[in-house]
Amino acid sequence: MIFAANSPAVTEPGTSSVFRLGGDLPVNRLGFGAMRLTGEGIWGWPADRGNALKVLRRVVELGVNLIDTADAYGPETSELLIAEALHPYPKDLVIATKGGLTRPGPGQWVPNGRPEYLTQCVEKSLKRLRLERIDFVSTASHRSESADGRIARSTQEDAGDWKDSAYRII
């Protein structure tokens, strides 16, 4: 789940198609989820890589300015496809990514919410996406290791400034 660090989402006056996360980052209500761009079982490269690249370019042409992905999609494949298709990115494009799941094989998802692992996820996502900053970062581990709430606190405290991310996700 994504939470803005500063304030709740604010709808633009007179429209329901755009809202401002954190009060200052405009995002169209219709985004694109990039999980299914990968191969069978959310594993590896898609059967038609060229088509996956065309889909990404087309959603941006159609006005989508929020793409949701995760390091575990492929793993890594979705983020690499996004960078290949869209970098350099349009100024208003927001890429949201997630960390906190390891992938031992197709269709397998193993939570890992350790703060040092989440930090590693962000650092590697920055490189794959060819970004200096990630506006949305979310943990995909669903706090599996945080019966006492430790991950939520540690994610923010131990991961530093998340490369100046505007929104810290807990």
C-alpha cells in the first residue's frame, strides 16, 4: 500500500482524473501495472519483448503518467523493460516500484522485509530504471517480519533518505 509521507492525496479542483500525492505530485488516476510484461509465472523475459516495449510506449502516449512495477517482476525484467522503452523519461512520468520479495522460481514469492535488503532493493532499482530518484517506493513484503512493527520504522530510518525520494512508503 502506498502512503504519502507529507499529506494525503488531494484531488484537483474541477476534475476527478488527476490527484496530487503528498499535495504536490500530480498523477493521473489511471496508471499502468507492469507486472504482466514479463514471462510466464512473472518470470524472465516476455515471449514477445518487442511488443512489451511497444505497450510501454503506447501507455505513455495515451496519457498514463504513473507506472507501477517491482524488482521481483521477472525478477528485474519489468524494470529493465521500462528503462529500455522509456528512458529518457518524460518529465511528468512517475515510476512506482516495490521491494521486499525474493523469487526462487516462477510463481514463487518469498517475503524479505529486512531493512538492509529493502535498501539493497532500492539501490538496484535505481540502477535498473536509470534513475537518480524514485518518487514512490513500497515494500511488497506486507510486513511479514514485523509482528512488533519494526519494519515500518526501520524501512524509513535505516534506509536513509531513499535517494531523496519524495514519498517514503511503509
